[in-house]
Amino acid sequence: MAIRATGAAELRRVASVIRLVGSDGQIAKDITNEMRTGDASIRAAFQAHAMAVLPKRGGLNAWVADSRVSFRPIRGARRGGQHVSVGRNSLIGRSELEGLDAGLVIHPDNSRHHRGWFSQGVPPNSISEPIEDQGGRVLQGAVLFAAKRAAARIEAAG
């Protein structure tokens, strides 16, 4: 029975190709680029959630759903993804969105008996929950896409 020494050499070559593909930064770039395709679905999930769970009376749900949702890519040699932010143009709008996500909204009370401000509880994580849920699904798809591309590059180099 003869033992072939070529198996160890081939295994070392495959390992070096995998190390090269894993460290060249292309996987992180693929994740970031693929996540851009999910921007519209994340924005739509945020808007639908706001319309469904926030108070309709006074138009709070529509006001929140009309907020600007922006995406900033995260790029690095070993990191890929995107940062999602939700905002309004005014300082009051930004602080209101932070309060909403904490589960509290403060608004003017325009009833006949009161003139002033009124606090009201809302479902917590009204801003972050739909973004994290849909963003997680988009990220999962982006990672699978990047892994398939990396596997194809490994196979082509082998």
C-alpha cells in the first residue's frame, strides 16, 4: 500500500486560497453592496410599523412614518454593513423620535379644559424594532450572497 504525499500539499494550497479570499476584504464589500438592495424594504417596514402601532388620532403615526430614513454604508477591510438612522429636520423632531422609541410621546393637549403638554405611552421600540427585524433579514441575505461569491472565488482559484 503506497501513501500519496500529494494530499497534504493540496490541502495546504486550499487552506492558503481560503486565507487569501477571507482576508482580501471582498467579502465585507459584497455584504455592504448587497445590503443596499434592501434599503427600500427596510424603509417600507418602518413606515408600515409606524402606521400600525402608533396612535392615529392627531396624526402621530403619519408624522413618524414621514420621517427621513437614511442609510450609510459601513466599509472596512473586515467589516461590512450599513448604519440606519431615522430623523426629522428639527431638533424637537429628533428628540421626539428618541422618546417614541423609549415608549413615551409628549404632545400639546388642545382640549377645552387644558392648555399645555401631555405625556402618553406608546409601544416601546416603535422606531428600532421594524428596522432591526427587516434589517436582520436583509443582512442575512447579504451574508449568504457574500459567502456564495467567496465560495465561487475559492473554487475558481482551486
